[in-house]
Amino acid sequence: MFGNGNNHKLKIFAGRANQPLALKIAEALGQPLGRIAISDFPDFETSVRIDEDVRGRDVFLVQPTCTPVNQHLMELLVMMDAFKRASPARITAVLPYYGYARQDRKDKGRVPISAKLVANLITRAGADRVLALDLHAAQIQGFFDIPVDHLFAVKELARHVRSLNVPQDELVVLSPDVGSNKKAYDFQKNVGGKFAVVDKRRTGASEVKQGHVIGAALEGKTVVIYDDMISTAGTVTGAAKMAREFGAKGVYVCATHGVFVGEAIPRLKAAAVDQIVVTDSIPLTPDKQLPNLKVISVATLIANAVQRIHGNESISALFTEDGPGDRK
Amino acid sequence: MFGNGNNHKLKIFAGRANQPLALKIAEALGQPLGRIAISDFPDFETSVRIDEDVRGRDVFLVQPTCTPVNQHLMELLVMMDAFKRASPARITAVLPYYGYARQDRKDKGRVPISAKLVANLITRAGADRVLALDLHAAQIQGFFDIPVDHLFAVKELARHVRSLNVPQDELVVLSPDVGSNKKAYDFQKNVGGKFAVVDKRRTGASEVKQGHVIGAALEGKTVVIYDDMISTAGTVTGAAKMAREFGAKGVYVCATHGVFVGEAIPRLKAAAVDQIVVTDSIPLTPDKQLPNLKVISVATLIANAVQRIHGNESISALFTEDGPGDRK
Amino acid sequence: MFGNGNNHKLKIFAGRANQPLALKIAEALGQPLGRIAISDFPDFETSVRIDEDVRGRDVFLVQPTCTPVNQHLMELLVMMDAFKRASPARITAVLPYYGYARQDRKDKGRVPISAKLVANLITRAGADRVLALDLHAAQIQGFFDIPVDHLFAVKELARHVRSLNVPQDELVVLSPDVGSNKKAYDFQKNVGGKFAVVDKRRTGASEVKQGHVIGAALEGKTVVIYDDMISTAGTVTGAAKMAREFGAKGVYVCATHGVFVGEAIPRLKAAAVDQIVVTDSIPLTPDKQLPNLKVISVATLIANAVQRIHGNESISALFTEDGPGDRK
Amino acid sequence: MFGNGNNHKLKIFAGRANQPLALKIAEALGQPLGRIAISDFPDFETSVRIDEDVRGRDVFLVQPTCTPVNQHLMELLVMMDAFKRASPARITAVLPYYGYARQDRKDKGRVPISAKLVANLITRAGADRVLALDLHAAQIQGFFDIPVDHLFAVKELARHVRSLNVPQDELVVLSPDVGSNKKAYDFQKNVGGKFAVVDKRRTGASEVKQGHVIGAALEGKTVVIYDDMISTAGTVTGAAKMAREFGAKGVYVCATHGVFVGEAIPRLKAAAVDQIVVTDSIPLTPDKQLPNLKVISVATLIANAVQRIHGNESISALFTEDGPGDRK
Amino acid sequence: MFGNGNNHKLKIFAGRANQPLALKIAEALGQPLGRIAISDFPDFETSVRIDEDVRGRDVFLVQPTCTPVNQHLMELLVMMDAFKRASPARITAVLPYYGYARQDRKDKGRVPISAKLVANLITRAGADRVLALDLHAAQIQGFFDIPVDHLFAVKELARHVRSLNVPQDELVVLSPDVGSNKKAYDFQKNVGGKFAVVDKRRTGASEVKQGHVIGAALEGKTVVIYDDMISTAGTVTGAAKMAREFGAKGVYVCATHGVFVGEAIPRLKAAAVDQIVVTDSIPLTPDKQLPNLKVISVATLIANAVQRIHGNESISALFTEDGPGDRK
Amino acid sequence: MFGNGNNHKLKIFAGRANQPLALKIAEALGQPLGRIAISDFPDFETSVRIDEDVRGRDVFLVQPTCTPVNQHLMELLVMMDAFKRASPARITAVLPYYGYARQDRKDKGRVPISAKLVANLITRAGADRVLALDLHAAQIQGFFDIPVDHLFAVKELARHVRSLNVPQDELVVLSPDVGSNKKAYDFQKNVGGKFAVVDKRRTGASEVKQGHVIGAALEGKTVVIYDDMISTAGTVTGAAKMAREFGAKGVYVCATHGVFVGEAIPRLKAAAVDQIVVTDSIPLTPDKQLPNLKVISVATLIANAVQRIHGNESISALFTEDGPGDRK
């Protein structure tokens, strides 16, 4: 708004949640990560000191609030307090993964809506905008009164699948769960092939819950299971097992967020899956490595969005959610 | 908080959106509707004058924001401004129908999240709490920072269906659309019988979109189609047609909100449906009458909730959403 | 603040309340109206989609909240929610007519102050500033904490009256009501001639209310009745009748806002008035046409103000209210 | 809300602006003023210490923000900060005189709306409600989003005038200025007699500004000049002079607020006025004494309002402004 | 405010930070801890479900934000969101230890004021009031706009020291650091004896920093070192060493908060200290046990304060900080 | 953000609290003070009218809130309201002296935290940032959620002391009070010499409070007493007396803020002090003149900071508080 030739320059900083991704984003932007010292005091309070001038700059803070979410979220908030008091022109919280996204409504009495709480905390700590990737529920945008740009990794993941050169008539995209249908269907529109869905609903109260596959036949096909996140991996490995039972000759698992907690790694190791494809929205630490894990970077996607936000260019032009709306 | 023996007494008022329902709620509470004069100035600005003292009272305002939604919403907001300045102890907006609920996320770039806007406006105008019925998306609760009590008419509708005495092995609950599965499934748990769903997804990009029925067979059954609202009735009449084609011997349509706009009435008149069952959350004006329309009142349900809110008793104990959560 | 060469460019958009005025303003600014799709869903919820990029732009939304006020106000609020989420640099609500302006205080117990409510709603929905024209009460500026620029059409209307070439000693400006004196007096300062006022006060409790004309004699004069708005036209047609009775040879009626509701059109048709002069702050639809209606456009006035706000130039330099202050 | 038998008891405290009035209000309420130590530090910062427990109490702070207004307003705000942190159930700011009320709009460019600023400051410092007396502009109620109770001293002043036993056909109420007409007219409705108004408007641009008296003839009458406040007394002494010139045999001046600044006392001493009647909303210090000054107390009026607010009883039932509304 | 006989009853709940203390507080209040299920999801998001009705209740949440502070603070915030949506009459955050308290100002450029951030987050999440114990800086009260009650454990600790029956002329209270003087001096006023302070300031730029003891001689005395918290124990063990060097015959260390991080336990084990006295504001887990550790409970102190807050009785009457003020 | 070539230009305005300083700051910035008319109405309400266009400008308002603080603070707030409504790009409140700074915590029950109240009022009135000088407590920065730049006059004062050419081994900096140690110590680091402190603590409850000097010996030295402010001068004249008693051959008193109230001037006149050195943060009116008073201007310091804020350059780079932090 004011000042000299250095003003409003883009600066990108990162917390400790996903340094490798932040470095790649910075590299894609052609500039180093901003200097900031983040450490723990002996009592594990978070210590932050920004080591370069940020007055009037356009600051982006990369910090997915992945496991351990409370630690990474508080680190983000403490960083934002430091930035807010250092007079940048604008602070954008870049959240490649949005922790607590699944707590987006009261599914019973007297529980929190933690995804809303997180939105309130981020806003209160000083964010001017948010850049998010594949939010678990699109309504989370409405939890904010500040602008939210919502990116989708579907094109990046689809590009990898297409590079596998599976013939279109051999490819089936499989949604592992009714709740993931819409996302899987959007994915299928990007890779082609046919579509199927695992349905575990009971057809009557007295019947045992069992799985069906609805839609395209899997016999002799290459099946790509798609979901927005892999958490404990129970759902996708269940779907993979079912695909094999129905005669699939190849099985791939594709997801934006590789959360990989609880029994996820053992389950995936044991599963008859050709390849597991996730993005680097969450860092894949050594304990999360798998021989057949393929990681697709979202660094360029996010860097492009950062560049466009900084340059006041349309995000929706490029990355828009292909939403059909639901007016009937 | 203060004052004499009249304090904190419950008072119930109504806007003009659904006077019949408000009168029934008041009757169920054993008291008359509060006196308030609402009219239009010659230029159609809304004129409001509360005609009795409300200081220190516990005020409930019944106003579904149904069609014409802008008129009914503004009437609610003007009423709330009058109440806020008249010093009640608390104002609860009772919204049997929440207009703009379907605009709950940005499904494309540069559109509003009107359901969030409405939440912001209601809060800004002075509501202390909200009492809502069958919100289109449960996440709308998270659009508010004030407490929201969320009721469900499923038990009231189920009671009517059970009164039809259809044998359990002849009953099928049919979800007319994938997006309505969860609600239809909750309904089925209350009425019994089997479950099926209309699926209109394409199984491949080049194929024509066509309907399937997944789950229980409909041949010779009594089919109850369930949704949260009937707007233009295209979806439910499509499902009814399909049910008949698949051999259903009886077809019922059940929904909480009878919005009935556009081609709804002609479509429903033309449909081969035995009975259409909705609640009185929205007034069923003469132009919305159908010979086979059955209206179930939610007045007692709402009155009980009002009484419990006033008495600081648990709502969730009685009416809780039966939410399985979606952690995998 | 940021970005490329397109940044901070002025963009002007319009709701559906007064498209002709908006088009003229855009024309005066030398640019087209911004593309925005506004329509009604079948249930009459307002649908808005901005059809061009507005990131970092300086957005002006033209929407007088004229009859039907609730519809036009909600349309404005929904539009603003869409804009707010689309990341413009600034949103200015351009309100050539401010609905509910007459509800600016509690003149009795338990009524709303709707003009304040409207200010709160516009602010909550995301306006950064307001540009208004001839507010009914100047105090409404104080209802906002965001900046309000307040324009006056008095010069535009005076220019027309001067073009009638009435000799100064034949011209009398007549205030039709005590409450309108200040505005009429400001008008008289712009057109010259003499000044008179209709006084309908009773001079004693037992006396019948009757009209007097105070000030200049009307006999043989050309009388210009001036008010800020013509609503049901009872006041100005009463004044016109009185002017004729007192011997006026010509009678003109002048006002900024042609609200024209209720009996306005029949009354004005029946009145012995040479010409009725209003601005196009409110669209003069076919049902509001009169053979002797003269419409003066405020498009250039508003376009100049928009250009000055955009260019950070003083508004008060040009259009300032000529306020004497009231310290005694 | 909580607690023991002492809860929610009414407590009344006073700043230093008008201790005599506060003592009378407390007396009328049958309880002593709450103990609070207010003094100046050597550098004239205000020192406040509340000397009794106020947790859960219903606190009323009496402090007219009269001359020196900045001192009395800041004292009110500092007191409120102390109270807010001491956990009362509610704080009501009792403002028998509202300083800065005449700065209620921007009558030219680049000036403050100080009356709104004051409303914002009082709210920010922690007031839950406001009790005001004869606000200079009724729109000031709309400057607050917290509830405002607005009292009028007209009945108290009228009672005194009626006690003078002037025959109805000898009594004329005179408004000293066009801007005061409405208030003077309300007064006349309470005392009877006839009504007149001083009009100092020029009837043409070239003419000298001079006074007229419109309405009832003053010859041989007892004239009661009425205004809401007497500041420098120029207006009312001008009206008194004119009344004498027009042959009035008795002249009284009546106003709620005796501000009495600048040349007020010398002017009033020199004026041919039988009696000056004001209330004790502002303390009448020795330098403001006049031999023919009659002070009517508003202590009982305010005490009744305090008692009714505390007891959640209607204020408007008793003291409502007799507003005709201004819809035409 | 409303409701039945159960209303406004006090309910006390606890997070997982210090269950033993919470249980003791509940016991002192004569009621069980409220039922609430707190656990971790597999990805370590915090899961909260309140298992009893809290509508209209007066809720106290006990949760010191001790190490790991980010975990305990987020747990508090998630709990508060759940409570806020469950409609209690009031929520008081009971913080026996306030994490981040030492980050209370910017001691250099571009750092956070984390203690203020924490205040903002707690307020945003829904706290109505705060009850804190021995805040590191008294100014933290001013970081809140909601009421803060500030307790001091000095009397509890002094009672223990007096029970040691050290003759007054043998007792010396030693402040281990200039910054702790005021607190140590307040302690000395409660236990008697003499006063001394360790001073590690350099007396010239070129001189080595070395310790002095100012005040009472330590030779042959029983020295009680007092501070508000023991974090890494470097300061207090340094003071203990110095006391021994100066001939103290007995050395005690006294502090409210036993943070005990980093090298604290080894240092204290190695130190020539007779007894280390802390309160149970922070849980003393097995890894923090020392043979000569004496723990004084603050449960009764806090329970009394909770009871008084609930009962709207004065806290300051009992526990007030003995502040001399600092006006010179 | 918008507009033409005049945009975002720096403009500096001043209230009436310290015109001489404001003029010097403007001179140092190479531009005149902005034109603004500030006066008192007859009733001492503050009248403000900005006499030049400020749209889109970067406005700095110089107004120390020194004695009479309530008057100067309200004048600042009224000015800010006028500016806020005149649409500058940014308003920075420049507070060379922050009144009420010593009321920064509740040192007993039921008192205000006036320093926080002042922060709230300044923010509410419309400040976007604050520029302060030598705040009495650094925590006051945390009372604001808007950015605060905190300057220190230590270098300016040190430069003067060094110009006295006292040999390093003859120079002793003396802190007059334990509470001022840190500030005095920072000063000593800038001027060199040795360090000492006056300690008036009692060493036992029964002993008389008496002064000691701790640290460097004063015999034959030139002693510079340093504090942040001189209010009634009791503390510094006491320290001066003690220095003389201990044999100091020269005594200087140095402070940023020359408050000089109560007995300050007589005390300083009577004291055996060679020179009293203060800055012009507070105007030194004729009644505050002393023959041995040396005034060091902070105009250049503040002008540099203003220039850097305007130019978005780092303040901390130049003027940072040399804070050691207090983690132990």
C-alpha cells in the first residue's frame, strides 16, 4: 500500500509441518523460503522469531495441520501472531492439509464442530486469507468469513494414472465408499474409463452388512480406487480386497492426503495393491514408506495458486471444482 | 436475570410466513401467540410493532424463511431488531424451514455461500439462538457461532408410514438420489422394511445417463420414496415413475419440507403416487393442495423443543440425529 | 495492493433494481457493466454468479433498495457475499435510494430502527464503503462505521428549474411540510426566487388542523414544490392544491426520489401540476409514467463520485451538503 | 444468574459529574449510593476504586457527560472498565445529559460524527444498556446496538407550568427555532394553550434575515418558550426579546438541559424573562445561579425508570415519546 | 436465566492435563467431576463428547496449559467449543497454570506475544471468564476483555513454611533473581524473617557477571528461596549453591508452579537443598518425583474461588494480590 | 490502493497536546503539518475539521496523551473519528507519551486496567497502527491487536551524556528504584561507566524502610540517575540526595518523559542536581522551566520511524529494544 520498491513482494515462509513441500513450492516460485527461527523452549512452548523484514510484504505461510495436528496448528497460530505484529501487507495461511476437517458438524449432541473452531482460531490469529487443498467437506469454506481458495489435486493425480497407459476399456475408477462417490466421479471424468462404487449398505435391518460393487464390472480390469484421504487405510484396503475378489487384474489406490495413521502401513503392506499414489500434502516420513508408494507433488499446483493470488489473477479459471450444483 | 415474577416467562411470536403452524405451536405450549403488528407500508417496507411488554422474557420467533424467501427473511430480521431493542432476556429464531440452505458451498468460482450469509445476518440482527428443522446440510450448524438446536421430523413421518400397516416384507424405502441416501437410510431405520436407491450415474463418459435401482427389488412392493424436501418435484416424480416401471404396487412420497415450486404441483398431480406426505414446516396454501396430500404437523415436535430450551433441558436426549460419524 | 497491471482497476456491477441507471453510470465511466448473472431459482431464492475476474479490482455495486425493498436489499446482500469471497480490493455499495430510511428512530416503544438494521446488514455482508444519494436523515451516515459518501441531487434538479427561465421575481420555492424545510431551503439557494412553506400545524389543541402558507406570497407566481421523495404523493399534491388556491399561475413539483407508491400516480394525474421532476434514482417503470413527468438523470453525478472515490479525490469538494451546523 | 440471596440486587453508583442528582435518585430508590473512590492522580489521570462487592449485581452508573465533557466522559469510561472487570450481572450507563449530541451527522466534509463516537466508546468500555434523557436527536438511539431507554422530562416541566395557573386562553407555547418545533409542540400538548414559532428564515436570497412569529398572536399573552437545552442562551433570549416586542405580558423559558455556557448567564440576567425553568440533569453550580431560576428535579423520573429496568417492566408504558411518525 | 430447578447448578469438568487436581477440586466442592469423554482419534485429533446435560449450568473447566502446552491448550479449546454449543449458562476456564505466560511482550522485533494470542484464542473459543493462579505477569489480566480472577498460592506455601517452625531470627527469604523480587517480598511478608536477593548484574560493561547477595546475611540461617515457577531449575539451584557458599545452614526452595523441564530434575537432585516445595498446579508425574519434594495442594484454594464465583461473592476479599501500586 | 499520483502520500497532523514537537517532526520530514482546525465549542466539546483532502493518504496523528490526559485523549479520539470518515488509506496514532500507562494491571480488586481501556478506545476510534515511545510497561504492546511500533529514546539521551565527556572510570549510572533497573541498565550499556541501584526495600518486617546503594561506589563519581519518566520527582530527587550523601561529585538526572506534576518543579529546583535531561515527548510549558533543564528532541527519532513505517522499512533494525528475554 505504501512504501518503496520492495513493497508487496511475495514472501513465502514455512512452519515445521512439511518443510520438504515448502521448499519445493519456494523453488517453483524462484525464491528461497523466508528466514524464520522456530524451535521449542525446554517446556515445549513454541518459540518463533522472523529473521527478515516483512513490512508491507505479501506473506504466505505453508503449514499443513497434519499429525500431530494440535502441535502443528498451534505452531501456525504462534507464527501468525508474530507475522501480524510485524506489519506485512497480507498473510495467507497455506494449508495443504486441513486438520479436524472431519469434525464438520454435530453428528450427535454435545460434541464440538472442531473444523469451525479451527477456522475461528486461524482467523482470530490474524490470517487474511486461506489457501486449502481438497477439503474433506466443501462447506468448510463457509466456516470462514475471510476468502478461501480451494485447490484440487485431481488433475495431478489423473496425469499420473494416464501415464500408466491403461487402455480406456480396461480402466475402472472405483469409489471405496458411498460418501466418496462425488470425488471419485470427478476423478473418473479426468482419467476416463468406467466407474464403479463399493456399497456396504444393508438392504434391510436384519441383514448382515456386506459389500457390493455397483456399476462397471471389475473382472479383468485395472481398478483405480480413489478417495480424498487415506487415514487408517481400512476403507481402501477393504475395497482393494473386494476388487481382487471380483477379478481385477490390477489394483491402484489413489488419494490426495496420505494421512497413514494407526494400522495404515501394515494394512497397505499386506494389501494386494500394485501402487499407492498420494501427494506430498503431508510429509511422508521414513516410517510411512512403502515399496509401492508413489508420491506426486502438489508443489507446482500450490506455487501457481500462490503466484495467482499474489498477482490478483483468477484461481477458479484454472483449478475450479467441477461442481454440478445440487438444485433439483 | 432481574426483575419480578413475570420474568423469563416464555413468549412465542410469529411472523407472517407460517401463521397456522405458529398458532399450533402456541396451542401446544398452552399460551396465545404474542401480540405483534406486522404490515407493509405503501412502499412495501415491513412495519413491525410489538404490542406487549417483552422485557426480560424468553422470546421465540417462529418464521420459516420459505418462499418468498427474501421477504420472509427480511421480515424476520426487522422483527428481531424490534425485539432486540425491547430488552428480552433471550431471542430464539425458530426456523422450521431454512431458506438458501442449498447454497452451502462454492461449487464454482465467484458465487455466494448464501446459507452462510443468512447465518451471519440472523446473528447480526440479534438472535441469541436458533432452532432449526431438518437442515439440508448438517454443516450449516457450523455456520453459526451461536447455539443451534437441530430437530428431525423423521419420527413424525415414520409414525404415519407405520400407521399404513404395510407388512415389513412388502415395504421398501427408496432414496430418490445418491445425495439423499443418508437421510433415507435413517428413515428406513425408523419404519423397517428394505432399502433401495435410485442411481443415475453414468458408468462411463460416453454412455447415456440412465437410472438404476440398487438394493432391494421393487416388484410387488409398497415403495416409500424419502427426501428432505420436495422442491420442483422432478426428482421424486422421476423416482416414482421408475418404481412403477419396476413393478411397485404402491408408491408413497415422504418429505419434511413441501417447498412445491415451479412445476411441482402439475408433476405431482400427474404422477402415479398413492400419497404425498409432508409436514407443515412450510404453509400449504390453496394453490399447493393435492387430493392425495397428507400433512403431518411438526407443531408438537417444535413446541416440545421450545419448552425444553426454555426449561434448560436436553434436546439431544429426545431428537438427536442418529449420526454414525464418518471416521474410517 | 498486489498483482499485475490489471490491479485496482475500477469495475462497476449492477443488481436488478435499476439497470437503466447502472448502464448510464457505466457509460459515463466509459466502460461496460461487469458481467454478472442474477436470476431466481424456482423457489425465488436469489442466484448470483459473477462472470468475470474481480480479484484486486475496485468494485462498485449499483443497487438502490427501492420497492420491493426486501427483494432488492437481499439481492444486494447476496451479491456482496459473492463479491467478498471473490477477493476484490474493495467493495462500494452504491445506493441511489436507501430503503427503510424513514425508520431511523424509535418514535414509540418496541419498534425497530430498520435504517440501522439495514446499515448493520450491509456492513456484515461485506461492504467496505457506501455511496448514497439524498438520505432521508443525515444521521444515517452515523449508523455506519464504514465510510459513507453522501451526494445531493440538488444541483441537477436546480439546473432543470433554471432552464425553465422563470424570472427571479416570479419564482417561489415552496416546502410542502415543516420537516422538509431545510432541504427546500437548500434548493431555493440554488435556484433563487423567494421561499415559502406549507404549515399544517394546529395552533391550539382544540382547533382543526389546517394549512397555511408562510413566507412569500404565491399570488401570480410560479411555484416549485420541493421535497426529498414523493411516496404516496399526498403531501406534494396537497401543497400543489394549496398553491393553486393561493393564486399560483404555475406549479412544479421537484424531488430526488420518485417512489410513487399507493395512490401516487392517480393523485399526480389529478393534480393541477405543470410538471413533476424527479431523478432516475428509482427506475420509472411503465406503470409510473405520467405525461408531465420529467426525469433528470443522476448518472453523471454518481459516475463522477465513483471516479473520485476510485481516484482518492475529495467528494466533499464538489458535492458537499451545505450544512449550517446547528450550534446556537 | 448465579449465586446467593444478594444476587441481582440493584446498586447505584455515581461519577463526579452530578453528585446531587445521583444522591436524589438513590434516595428515591431507598438505598445509599454505592461506595466508590474517584480521584485524580497528580498528573490528573483518573483514579477509580470500587469499595464494595458488585459481583452479580445490577449496576447503574449515573454520569451526565456535561461540561467539561471530555473529563466526565473519560471518568465514565474508566469507571466502566473497573466495573466490567468486577463481574456485575449488568451495567447500565445512566446519562441524564448526553454530551456531543449535537455532532450527530456530517454537516460538511471531513468532520467527526462525535455523537456516534461517544456511543462506540461507551459500548466498548463495557455498558450493557443506556438510560438517556431528552437526547438532542432521537436518531442517537440508533447509534447504539445495545438497548437504549429514552426518557423525556416534558411531563415534569409541564407540571410546573400548569402550577402557574395561567388561563388556557392566555397561554402560548413558543418554539424559539424551527429545529425545535417538534419538541415545543409536544410540550404544548402537555400544557395546553396555543402554539407559535419564531422563524428566522430569509424569504429571498437578497433579503436580510429577520425574525417572524408564526402562529398564535403573542399580544397580551403569557408566553412559554420551550427548547431541549439552553447552551449560550442566544436563541431563547432572542425569542424572549421578540415575544416582548410582540406584546407578551409574561415570558417564561423552559428547557430540560441547563447547559449555561459562554454568555448564557449574563444574557439571561439581562433578558426580560419572568422565570427560567430547567431540570437538574446538569448540576447548577453557584456560577450558574440566577434569581429567577427554577430547577425541577428529574430524580424521581430517573429512579422510576431505573426501578422498571431492574424489574423488567416496560419503560415505554410510562414515558414514551409521543411520536407521530413521519410517513406521508 | 431460564428453566427448572436444575438450573445454574455448578458443574465442574476437567481435561486431561491435571486430572488429580481436578478430582480434588471436585471433592472439595462436594460433587463428582462432570462426565466427558476425551480421547485421541488415530491421527491424534482430539475427540470430545460431553456425557451429561449442561444446559443452563454454570460450567467450570479445569485445564492447566502445562507441558505439552500446545496439546493441552488445543484440548481446552476443543472442549470449550463443545460446551459453547451445548448451551451452558456460563463457561469459566480454570487455568491453574497459564502456558506461554513468559511471552508477554516483544522483547525484540518480529516475535509473537504468545500470551496475548492465548488470551485471544481462549476468548474466541467461548470462555466467559477465566480463573488463573499466579500469572507470571499481572498484565496478562489486561490481555483479556472478559473478567479474570487471579489467585495467589502464597498463603498455602507460607503455611507450610511456618509449619517448619524456623525461629523468625533464623529465617531468610531469598529472591533468586531481580525479576522475582516483588513476588518473593510478598512471600516474606507472609512468613516473616528477613529478606535477601541474588543479584547477578554486572556493575560495569567490562566486568564478569557474578552473583551477589544483597540484604540480610545468610550465614547460619535457614534460607527459603522463592519464585513463581521452577522451569529448568537453573536459577533456583544457582541461588541454592550461593546460599550454601554464604553459610546457610538450611536451604528450601518454594514455588507455585513445578514446571520441571529440561535439566530440572537432575539439577535439583544434585543440589544441596533440604526440601523443594511446589503446588499441584501442574501434575507431578513419576518422572518428576524427588525424594525431598513436598507438594502443597491448591485444590481447596481453587474450589473456594469456584464456589465464590458461582455464588457471586467477592474473590478479592479473600485472595487479593497485595499490590502496593507503583505511583511515585 | 487506488487512485492517482497523490495517493498514499504521507501526511502528518497534530492535535493540540504538543504542537512544538509535531512541527519539528514535520520539519524533519520536509513537509508542513496538515491543516486541521481544532477548537472548543462554548461548552468545551472538542470541535475538529480537517482542512485538506486526506483520501487515500497515509495519515500520522501526533498526540501525546499527557496532562490533562482526559482532554488530550478525547481530542485524539474525536480527531480519529473525523479522519476515519474521511477515507485515508491508513491512520497511525503517534503517541510520544502514553497516558494511563501505569494502570496496567489490577494491583487490587475492583480497579480498572486503564492502560487496556485506552488501547481499546484508540482501536475502536479507528487507529490502524500505533507508534509509541518508551512505554512504561512493554506488555502494553500486547493490549493492542493492531501493530504497535515501540521506540526508545535511550540513544538520544546517551548521546547527550557522552557529550559531557565524563571519563568512563568516573561515570556511574544510578537506577533510582528497583522497578527501573532494566531501563537504567540498558542506558548504562549505551553510555558506559559503572552501574548502581538505589534499594529501598526493608530487610525485615520490623525494620524501617531505608535506602541503600547497591553496586558501584559513588564517592567522587559523576552520577547519572536514569528513569523512564519524572512525575512528581520524589524518586529522582531522593536518589540525587542519596548520591550526594555518598559523595558523588556530579549528579545528573535523565528521563524520557518530563511529566513534572505536583511538587516536581519545586523539588527539582531544591535538589542538588547539575542538570536535568528530558526529551520533548511532553511539551515543557513555561511553568515547567528550570535553569538547569536540558531538553533533547525526539523529533528526528520519531520522524525517522514515521518515514520507515510509511516506506515499509524495518523499525526494529534501528531502534529495537535490547531485550534479553527472561527464560531461565
